Amino acid sequence: MQIEIQGQKNQNQLSPSLNDLNTALIFDFKLDQIIKDKNTWLPYQLSIKTPSFSQSFESKNFVLCLNPKNEISFLKLNLSDFLNSEKLKFIFEAIEPCFELKIKRVEKGFKLYFWLDSGNTDFEYYTWDALGLRLFVGEEELKALINSIEILEEKLQKVII
């Protein structure tokens, strides 16, 4: 199942001559490849897409914990709390630190920062080497992200016994 975080398309509000940028961060969750050992892990693949660039990233270390701590539910609840509050920033880093998601409240929307730790995903140690993506998103995009996470949770309930 894919979850896409789309930057605001209407960049032409800045200038009518600008095209829509359509930049997106895509998580492709591998529901059929859930890993069960002492904990339960949900593998995923990452992609970044723009009109002129597309790149996918895969690693056996791209996982979110489902048990004992459900990071999917944690992300949804804390993101909802952030959106419905006056908090200035939101930060999420998974237990297995392969990425960091940071959202800052700014005038007329939110700055979303995504950092991929390439050292941890490629070499199994945390290096702070990072590929970054910055998007400007509105409340609608964050609500869509929360709705997508809810759908993922429903699908996970059917897969995990």
C-alpha cells in the first residue's frame, strides 16, 4: 500500500508563469512481507518524485515497528494532535532510525522536512549522512496523510493476527 505526501501543487500563486511542481514523497508499505521475530516490523520502500526527477530507495532496514510499539498508530495520533493544536513543530523518528520527519508551522501552511539516513539503511550503522527533501504543505495535505495512515492501519489489522 502506498502513502504519498504531496507538496502543494499551486506554486503558480507565486507567479502565473510557474508550472505546478508536483513534488511527492511516497512510502510503499510491503504488507505481504511483514517480519516477525522478537518484534513485528513493517517493511517499506521510499520514492521521491518531481516532474523532472524520480528516485526509489530500498533497503532491508526500511522498517517501522508494529509490536511492541506501533509506530504507525503513534505517527497518526501525534500528527493529528499536532494538526489540531497550536504546537509549532512535529518530529517523528522511527525506532530503527532510517528517517526523520519534521513539520514546522509557518505562515499559510507547513514546511515538511524529510531526512533519509543513508548510513543506517546501507551500512547498518547510524552516520547522520542524509538525503533531504523539503515540501510546503497545507492542512489538506496533512489531513490526507492522516487519512492514508488510517487506511493503512485498517489493512494491517486484516494482515496481522
